[in-house]
Amino acid sequence: MVLLKKQIAVLMLFLAAALTSNLLSAATVPADQLIKTTSELVLKALEEQQEQLKKDPNHVYKLVDEIILPHIDFEKMAKLALGKNWRKANAAQKKSFTAAFRQLLVRTYSKSLSEYTGQKLIYLPFKMKAGDTKATVKTEIDQKSGFPIPVTYSLFLKGSAWKVYDIKIDGLSLVTNYRGSFAKEIRAKGVGALIKKLEDKNKQES
């Protein structure tokens, strides 16, 4: 369930960078241009607010709430994270799991946003046909030393807005990474026990 420390910090940082901005209408620009434009806006904001984030760690939650959350389809992510076990959950469990999973990701995003140290994002060639409702945007993170880290964003068009539902870093999917540990917990104790475990963890670390 745990990504390598460096990977998850980089992953969450650039998830935030890729998803933000109410200044653009997500469906009016190609997915790659949306990511590129909003990334530049967020990275600039992070650089300008480093001191404020150090003085007030809770400020990062506001950034996450305003910038990231509107652009993620948490229900789709939750469904993919549970895999076939999603069908085993009743309506109330699905709602509770999605809320708990959302809070888990928010905590992770918030922590990682504060770890930005000036990394640069490289945009790879993008292909998308007119009328496509899914898009894959490939990027690389320049580590300043060592090889670039490949990061791939999976988006789909929901109504008139692009939504991110998965990210892969070095080929490792955020969704499937959680799926394995969630499935193990469900096999051992059931869906209800997994939800309670996530809720308890969120309370402890809030």
C-alpha cells in the first residue's frame, strides 16, 4: 500500500500541479494543454507561498481543497481501487468508502505539497483524436540528478470537464497500488472493516 517515499512525494506534488485552475474551462482545451498551463500556475504559487506554508502548515489544506479536489473523480478512483469488491459493497458502504478514501488522499496530497523543492516537469508528445472522451498525458519529472521519473495521467471527460482518475509513476498505478492492500483487508475482515480502518487512520492523523 505504501509507495516509495520519493515516488509518492513527487507523485502527489505533480498531481496537484496537473489538476488545478478554475481559470480554464477543462473541456475547451486539450488535456495536455490543460495540464501544462495549470501546472505552471500551481508551481509558481507553490514557490511564492513556501514561507507561508512553513509558518502555517494548515494552509496547504486550503490549497488542496480549492485547487485539487474539484478536478478529481473520487468515486471513479474509489471504484477502481476496490476492483471487483466494489460490487460487494452496498450503497451506504460505497458512499462511506469513497469519503474515507478521499480523505486519505487529501492527507497525502497535503503533506506532499509542502515538500516541493523546485522540480521541473517535462511534457512528452501527446496524441488525441477529436471526440475522444479519454486521454493519457505523459510527462517526466526532472530530478536534477539521476534519470527523469515518468509520470502518466489518466483522464476522462465527465460532462464538460476533464477529470483525473489515475496516475502512474514509474509504471506504478496509484489506484492498483491501493487495490492490492484493500482486497487483502476485505478478504480477511470484509468491506465494513476496511472502511473502519481507513476512518480510524484518518482520525488519528487529522
